[in-house]
Amino acid sequence: MTNVIEVKNVTVYYTHVCALSNVNMLVRDKEFLGIIGPNGGGKSTLLKVILGLIQPNSGEVKIFGQPPTKALGTMGYIPQFTKFHRDFPISVEETVLMGRLSGGIPLFHKYTKKDYEIAHSLMDKLDIYSLKDRQIGQLSGGQLQRTLIARALTVRPKILILDEPTASLDTESKSHIYEILEELNNDMTIIMVTHDMSAVSSHIQTLACLNVNMHYHGHPELTDELVNKLYGCPVDLIAHGVPHRVLKEHNKGGHDHA
Amino acid sequence: MLKTIMQYQFLQNAVISAVLASIACGIIGTIIIEKRLVMMSGGIAHTAFGGIGLGFFLGIEPIIGALVITVGAALGVATIKRKTSMNTDIPIGIFWAAGMSLGVLFVALTPGYPPDMNTYLFGDILTVSRSNLYIILSLDILVALAVIALFQHFKAYLFDEEFSTVMGIKTTFIEYLLFILIALTVVVVIHVVGIILIMALLTAPPAIARLFTHNLKRLMVYSILIGIFFTLTGLWLSYTLNIPSGTAIALFISVVYGAVSLVRALTQRRLRHNNG
Ligand SMILES: Nc1ncnc2c1ncn2[C@@H]1O[C@H](COP(=O)(O)OP(=O)(O)OP(=O)(O)O)[C@@H](O)[C@H]1O
Ligand SMILES: [Mg+2]
């Protein structure tokens, strides 16, 4: 299998704060990678570097062997925090259709019938079709989130990048989204940042643990030791009884290769 | 008044330029409100005054001077916005002051009888000449054409720059284009309401149109229509009451905007009252 994403020795500083230090990561085609780590661990920063939204201070990122700026349009993105104004005059349907825009600056662009079909079927799938004419400011947090997921999917990306996509969703929508993601995973590579440990155990194939440094990247099996190292203390997830696959016993650890 | 309009060339020019100004302002005003660029546009508008002064000083058509300086300022502001994370209100405030001061300086340096700058500050729609009209018309076509041709991409950029960038949309290009369009619009409107009152014509029509629609395209169309209503009514008021046209238009805009806001506040209060 080929590597679709290569992150080599990437270091990112925000003025004086070091967000990522010498991070290496390879993502294979059709991999479903989960990224976990504490708040401020640099997860969102890593995604933005992959997307080409942030230039690393050193190191390099290759998407399909090319720099991210050349790979624009092949990636779908759902940010952790949206920066747009929710009172912007745009409807749910228009927002979702945005994913069908082509790059560059084509003149007199018009959405085709196929664009509408793709958008509508995804809106159907995510249960927001009935909201299609709503202005996005009039949606609940979860409905907006589903709109943004639909928008990222209408891109029909080769790589789907999600930053805590299920944070504001109810349990039912959550498992629904994971089902959709698993289905999509047949055709695309997925990278998902999450704090949702049950998702880690049941849906993802590989796990990366990030806290400025990449602590682990491999099978989704965590040792207490690693969790301690990553979060600094035994986190909630242990107390709450995380499914077996995630937490292995002390001595059987995963191999650190970061 | 209609009969007089037919008779007098200058009144025809006034009506045509009012309509043209409303078109550019409706489109660009909607954009700067939605993109929160009102303050920046104010800064760009005020540098036009420096350009007009420069025009007088060099002995060229002042509107050409304004065009050059305003576009330059717009590119500068766009670069500042892109390159620094600092609060752009501060450099904009400096632009604002420097633009006005340079205008005054150039006029003072211009030999001979000082020109009447009031026309440019407060506008005088009744002095719009044929050649001015052609300049306004061509700039207007440019603004409308650019926004129509790139409408979906403009909308994406205005709404969500980050996502647009990831989609491969040339957001930097669109942003610079937008700032140039803002500059052009400012120059278009100078003769109608003047630099001081430009912000009223840019912001009030879309602010009112916003109450009636949540669709960007319709917002622009409604803003244009509201702008035409404002400028023509203001023109008529200025003609019948014999007050300066720019002042009449801007005051009329303010009164209508105030009334609409008041009505809206009252109806919302009543709605809340009834529901609660
Ligand atoms: N725009 C910024 N300017 C300055 N520092 C930043 C900026 N964005 C992030 N940081 C810093 O970089 C570090 C990594 O931030 P990042 O957002 O990548 O963390 P994260 O792992 O996504 O955290 P969370 O789980 O809270 O979302 C943090 O220490 C943060 O303070
Ligand atoms: Mg984050």
C-alpha cells in the first residue's frame, strides 16, 4: 500500500509556543487514523499543516508526493472551530454545495445537476435535507455540525480530515456518523482527531498519540504507561472503563516508533 | 420635477449617476457588511481625499488622482490584513488621518485660487459632467461584472475563507480583487454623496435589506433598489427644499434607517412579549 501522507520532521512554532516538535507520520491509503492527545497537544495544528493552512517552521509534508498547496481540492476538512459568522446570508443547501466548487477562478461558475444530486443525497444521509432552506444561523450546534460534515463530504475528497467532528453530537448522531465514516473509508483515507475513546476502540484502524511530540503511532492499543506519558496522569478514560482493545495490560505495549 | 429632468442635462446626469452609484454601493456594501470590512472601507474612502488633492496639485482630473491613490491604499490595507495578526483598526485609523491630511496639504501647495473641496467632501450630484458619467459607468460595469462572474467563489470566500483555501480557491486573489473593487466603488460614489457620506450609502441599504432576506444575491439586489430609492428621493428633497444634495441623501438615509430600526425593535419586543 502506498503512503498518501508523509509528515517528515515537522516542527511548528506559534511565535514562542512550540506546538509540534519533530513530528513524523506516514498515513497509508485507505487508513482510518485516529489522533488523540491532551488539549494543546498540537492535534489541530498537525491537521492544519497537512491541509497546507499552516507552513511548518521546519520539516516537510507531502500529500500524494506533492506539497499540500499542490494537493488542494483532494482533501475534505471539518474544523474544530469554525471561523465564519453564523449570521452570514447562506442556507444549509448553499453551504453544502460549496463543497462542489472547483479550485482556481473559473468564471460564471454554475452548479450542475450532478452537484445538486451529490449534495442532496449527503444531506439526506445526514438528516438535514428538511433544513435545506434554513439560514445557517438558525441551526442547532449539532445540525450545523452535520451540515459541515455534509459539506466536507460533497468534496468527494481522497482524504477526509476531521477535527473532533462529533463533539457536539448526541449519541445517536454520533454512531450514525461513525457508520457513515466507516462506509466512506472504503474509498478514502480518513484522519480524525477525537477525545471520544469509545470511537477509538471500535472504529479506527490506527491510532496516533500526540503531545507536541508524536508518542505513538500504530495499532489502537494503549498501555497505561503510554497514557500516563501522554496525558501526564491516568486520565478519565481509565476510570470510565474503556473497552479492552484500547487499554492493554501494562507489559504488552504497542511499539513506540515516533 | 420629471419635466425639468427632461429639460436639463445636469439633472439627467444627476439621476443617472445616482442610479449608477446605488448599483456599485448595493453590491459592495453588502460584501463589506458581511465580511466585516466597514472600518477598512472607511479608511480606504478617506485616502481618496488625498488623491483628489494630488490631482489638483498635478493639474490632472481629481477623480483620476483619487482612483490611483485609493486603489494603492486598498492594496496596502489588503496586505496589512493578510500579513499581520495585529488589530487592523489601528493601521486603518492612521490611513484615515494620513489620507485626509495629505489632501489638505496638496490643496494648500496647489498654486492659484484654492479649489472647492466641499464638492468632494459632501458630494454634489448636480455637477456630475458627461465625462465623469462615463468614468462612473465603466467602473460600475467592472464592479458588477467581477462580482457576477465570480459570484459563487466570492460567496465561498466571504463565508468561509479557510474552507475555500482548502478547496483550492484562490482566496488571496479574490481578496485583493475585492479591495480594488471597494476602492473603485468609493471613487464612483464621491461625486454623488462625497467622501464623508459614502459610508451611509454603503452600509444603510444592505442593513435594511438584511431584514427581508437571507440570500446573498437577493441581498445585493434589494440593496441596489433601496439605494436607488434613497438617492433619488434625496435628490428630489435637495431640489425641492434647496439644500445640498449629498446632505439631503445622507440625512434621508439616516432618518429611514433610524425609523426602520425603531420599528423592528418595537415589533420584536411585542413578539417576545406575546410569546413569553
Ligand atoms: N493561533 C495560535 N497562536 C498562538 N498559539 C497557538 C495558536 N493556535 C494554537 N496555539 C498553541 O499551540 C498549541 C497547540 O494547539 P492546538 O490547537 O494544535 O492543540 P489541540 O491538540 O488541537 O488542542 P485541543 O484538544 O484543545 O483542541 C497550544 O499550546 C496552543 O496554545
Ligand atoms: Mg484542537
